[in-house]
Amino acid sequence: MKKYTYILFYKPYNVLCQFTDDSPHASERETLKKYIDIPHIYSVGRLDLDSEGLLLLTDNPRVKHRLCDPSFAHPRTYWVQVENIPSLESLKKLENGVIIKGKKPKERSPVTSKKNLYYPQEIPLFVTVRTFPPLG
């Protein structure tokens, strides 16, 4: 039975969530290759270039498929820092779902917030996103 590798890595800001960068901006940003030197390992999902956070990497294709394929529709919760305190109206709009590619979500996503003791001008939101399989 094959033993798989699993790595939890805290991706820093301005690091591309892949091991190579063939874009014209390659010299301006880092990739995962600078931090992780293990062959045949890939990130499970991704974080945007201007995001930071915990990232799972593995060489197990079944786990990657199970966690990334929209047909499994599992929820993902993100801690989102925003400047200023959002209005209740803004939070309700977010809770009702964001329209992506002209499609409304099938269900509401919980959005919670709590006071940031370290940076009172910012408020962290906990946003849960569920990816659903594409509609026919």
C-alpha cells in the first residue's frame, strides 16, 4: 500500500499557489517552489495571490479529487478580513449568495462576524462557501 504525503503550509501574501509561473509577472512574485521542495506534490485547491492562509498539499490524487471536485459540494469556511464594519444590509446580501457566471446559489451561506481585538478598525468575517456541481 502506497504511503502518501500530506503537508499543511501557511501560504504567505504574494505567493502564487503553484510551483511554476510562466506569466510575464514571474519575476515579481514567488511560487510554492521556493518553500516546498518535494516532487509530485500539488496543492488541494488554491488561495489567491493576494491572500494568505492554510493550504493543504498532497500527492494523493483521490484526496485532491474528493476535496476539489464540485460534485462533492462540501462547504469551505474562510476567515475574511475586511476594512470598516460592513452594514447589516451588506452582510444579508452576502448571506443570500453571490451570483457567479449568472447562476444563483442553491442555498444560503452563513456569514458571521466578531470584533477584532487587535485591529478594531477591521472586522473578520467567517464566510462559508459551498461549490455545487454545474447545472445541466
